[in-house]
Amino acid sequence: MKEKEWNVRILLTEDGDDTAARAALTIDDGTVIRGDGRARRNPSDPSVPEIGDELAASRALADLAERLAVITQRDIASSADSPAQSRSW
């Protein structure tokens, strides 16, 4: 069995009540796919920076997953004899 390892790095940047996250997936051939996410603390909420980090990171990972799914659909379509139907995985 062949084993592969893909790594995801998440960069978090805080600016006051705003947190931005960038998730970057690096695959075996060196290709990098990125996703972005943001979070903003409601002024009436207590200041808990970890919550902003978690929310921004989860949004960046969701964006990354969507981008990877789009790439997968394109790859399926280009490798199939007939156009691939849209599927929910």
C-alpha cells in the first residue's frame, strides 16, 4: 500500500477584533491550494481571541475544501470520456 501525506498550514493574523486565516494545502507534487477565512468579534461579546482564531481557521478550511472539490470535479471531467455529473461527496 502506498501512503501519501498532505500537509495543511494555517496562518492567522489578528488586527483588533478582526482575525484572518489562510489555509494552505501542499500536495506531493508541490502544488499549493489555498483557502481564506475571516472572523470579527461582535463588540458586545467578551474578548476571547481563541474563538476568533477557531472561527477564521474553520472558514479557511471550508474554503479550502470547496476549492479542492472544484479542482476534483475538473479533473474528473477532463479524465472521463463523457462529462462528469455534479455529485455531492
